[in-house]
Amino acid sequence: MRIVSVVGARPQFVKLAPIARAMLGRAEHLVVHTGQHYDQAMSEVFFRDLGIPAPDLNLGVGSGSHGQQTGAMLAGLESAFERFRPDWVLAYGDTNSTLAAALAAVKLHLPVAHLEAGLRSFNRRMPEEHNRVLTDHAADLCLAPSEVALAHLRREGLGSRSVLIGDVMTDVLYRVRDQQHLTPVALPLGVEPKHYYLATIHRPDNTDSAERLRAIVDGLAHLDHPVLLAVHPRLAARAAEHGLDLNVGAVRPIAPLGYPELVNAAQHSLGVVTDSGGLQKEAFLLRVACTTIRPETEWTETVELGWNTLVDRDLSALGEAVRRPTPPATDAQPYGDGHAAERVVTTLLNATVLDANAPSATVLNGPGSH
Ligand code: UD1
């Protein structure tokens, strides 16, 4: 069986790592990189550090408005799929690359599976919310990372083509955590393990408005320990446009981190402050308290279990949220057991797409079917 994975942005490379390993010897696996992320620190280092084979094709689409970027990917992916004729297209997460992969595949009547299906923020301002809803409804197979995600899919009438898989980010996190003594993050002078916070901010809602970004940076600047702020290119660009110095108060801006360095930096921190979906969950899996600068989260289990707190409009609450007492210990595993990628491959090998035009086209065979 030939499976084509489509990736393009940083979190997708992380998810690809365990999938590429699990595919070895079981399926012919090709990787198409849309080129959504292209800086070395945003792309190549992930392939290198996580041992992912180089993409079979890079469309080199790069940055642009949503329409330009997604449209260019759509055209490029259509040609790629015509060339590779995959038995399955595997789309990851919720970026513009995800949506383009799903659309290009269904228009060519190619079966498409969505990894990390069923997440919902119910926030229609987020481009990711549209990407994931549209991709789920286009997909023949929805691979859910959690019970909560599966429940969303069922509620939207997608239960018959959905499978609970667990989260492949748990797979990669556990593997890297167990090796990460190999790649300790270089802490800036004067910053000691367990005496700093790790922060990332990159979402348009937090960076595009000068006033909002200033309030966030100000909140970080007044925290009671140094804050390692790993600077995404969007943050760097917006801060420069707004004339905002990131090197203020407690904040120590650093370059974007590779995955092993990020895991290491999170694990040895006092806490994480972020608007990233992935990092909220990584913090939880490492049992490091997280404060999320967003009005809501898709990873609601992290909040319910006490390891994640949301701070949104009232940024004056940031300091108190970050300094809150250590959350209660838990051995809950809402995101699987670290073997999700193997289940993905098994599910793809066993699922039968009867007729791409039939209303319920996928037959799920074997354990894990819902
Ligand atoms: C994208 C995803 C988001 C994900 C994030 C992870 C969408 C809609 N958003 O957001 O879900 O959380 O990736 O990082 O798909 N840039 C560079 N170099 C790069 C890539 C981007 O300088 O290698 C700059 C460009 O100025 C670009 C901006 O970052 O315009 C934003 O990049 P883009 O890919 O549009 O979205 P992200 O904010 O990275």
C-alpha cells in the first residue's frame, strides 16, 4: 500500500516522526512537504533531529495570505497526487497544509485520512478551527487523538468513519524525553534549571495587535523568574513592526528551539506560558504546569486535570496564574499510551474505502473501530 503524508508546518513534522518510523516495512510511505515553513529552524532541524527521511517532494509554497498560500498548495498537491497515485493521503493537524491536502485528495477521489481529527476550539476566529472542521468533514477516515475529540466527531455525524487512535505527539514526546539528556538546551547566562519559565507566543490573535502583544510581553516581563521566550518568526516580525523590544524585564528572547531542545527546556522549567496547542500538551505530558494565553483550548483535559490554566483578556492575572501551586499529581493518560502511530498504520492498512462517492465510504475493520 502506498501512503502519502502531507506536512508543511513545524508541528506537523513532529507528528510525522513517529508515523514515518511506524510505516517502515509496513507500507510504502512518501512525504510531500508543502513548504509552508521553510526557515532551517522551522523545518530542516526537525527532520534532522527526529530522524525523519527527507521529503520526497517539496512544493516550496512559502508564506502568503491564507488564500494565496492554500491555493498554491492545492495546485501543487493535485499534481503530486496525480504523480504518486496514493492509496491513502494522510493529512496532519489543522494548518493550511492540512486543508489543502484534504481538498486536493477528495477532488481526485483519493481516500484521505485526518490525523488529529475531532479537536474543536469552537472559536471561529481561528484559521485552524476552519481547517480542522473542513478537513474532518472531507476525510474518509478521522483518526481521533482523545475521547473528547471522538465525541465531537460523533456529534457531527462522523462517528462511522472515526477511530480512537491516541495522540502521536505522546509517542514522539516519550521517545525524545527518554533520550533528551543527549540534547540539553543551552540556558542563557544566569538562568538555572527549575528557576525559569519557558514561553512561546505566535498566534495572530496575540501578535497582530500592538496593544495586545505589548500587554503580553509586559506580563511576561514582570514574572518572578527569567522567561525564556522562544521567538517564532511571526512574533519577531510583529514585534519589530510594533516597535516592541522583547528584551525587557524578566524576558530573555531566544531563537526558535528544535524539538529535543524544546522538550528539554520545558522539562527543566518552573512552568510554561504559551499559546501553542502542542506545547500545552507537552507540558502536561511532562507534568509541568502550563498557562495558556488564549480564551479556550482544544486540549480541555489539561485544564480539567489542573495542569493548564487559561488567561485571556485580563493579562494582569498572568503572574498569579503562573505562580499557582503545583497541580495535583495524576496518572491520567487522555492522550494515549505512546503507541498511536502503530495504530494509525494498522488502521490505514485495514480500512477499506468502498466507493469514494458513497455517503459512508469507509469500512473500518478490526479493533479500535467505532
Ligand atoms: C502555522 C499554522 C498554525 C501553527 C503554526 C506553528 C496555519 C493557518 N497556521 O502558523 O496552526 O500553530 O504554523 O508554527 O496554517 N515565517 C517565516 N519562516 C518560516 C515560516 C513562517 O519567517 O519558515 C513567517 C512569515 O512571515 C509568515 C509567518 O511567519 O508569514 C506566519 O507563517 P504561517 O505559515 O503563515 O503561519 P504560522 O503563524 O507559522
